[in-house]
Amino acid sequence: MAQRGLIFFCTVSFFLFSAICYVYAAQEAPVSLDYPSFEGDFYASGKVFFPPSSVKSERNIIVGLTDTSSEIPSKITILSKWPNGSIQSANIIFAANSASKKKYVVIFGEDVLRKKSFTQPAVLPTVSFSTAGAPKTVEEIDLNVGQINVRVDKSPDLFYYWHIVPVMILIGIAYYRSQRLNKDR
């Protein structure tokens, strides 16, 4: 009887330990990138989505090379969070070169710690990427143009009813003609 209890305890402990290791282990998402036709440096930019509770901070996300797993400097901007506070989506930018076509991977998880980052990107062309077979996002251009004021007037204006004037004229002409025809009879 004690042996059965020990086997049950070991089995439950194994599955619990496996689940904890799976939740806190690093996960990888391969980067799908179409290299540009020009030669030289460029930025790869893409929106990456994460499962709930897998990433607590942008420090738990790195971009690395697939073959050597060495970290690439990257800029990560948090876009949205899950209700529990973990990261749902982030925009990731990293430098690449079209002469050396390497394969990249996004590595994330509780045991990942990013060491290489940059804050101000240089002026380089940008190519979008996607991860784990997701469709590529539309390339975006963010221009800081300052403040734009938009006025929405909900009150009716005379110009809003411009079509009523010709309709009233036509109705008036039809009425006048009908009255004139009635007089002639």
C-alpha cells in the first residue's frame, strides 16, 4: 500500500515538475524574413505576439542567430499586455545585413535575460518580418508631425441641406404649372 502511494506521489510530482519547467523554459519563434535586393545593412522590424504569462518584461525577449544562439542587439517596444500583466505583443527591431543572409530566432521566457539593446536606431531601410509562420504585418511609417486639431460640428448647417433648395424650386414650379393649367380649363 505504501508503495502505491509512493508511485502516485512520484508520478504527480513528475507531471507537476514538467509543467513548471515548460511554463518557465525558454521558447523560440523562428523569424521569417525576405532579404531586400540591395546590398548592405537594414533593419528588420516586426510585431511579435506572446502566449499569456510567458513574458513578464521586455528583458525576457532576445533576438538570436539560429545556428549559434548568439544574441543580436535589438530594440523592443511593448504594444499590449494581457490582463495578468504579462506581455501580449511587442514590436521588435534588429539590424541585419543582406550580404550575409543569416537565420534569426526570437527567444522568450522567464529564464531569458536580454543583454544587448539599442534605443536610437540609425537611418536605415526597414524590412518587415514575421515569426512562427504568422503572416507579415503591413509595413508602417510613423511620422511625428505634431498636433492635429479636428473639429466635428454636430449642429445642422444650412449648407448641409443644400439639396432641399432645388427640390423646393421644382415642387414650386410643378405647383405653379398645375394651378395655371386649372385656370386655363
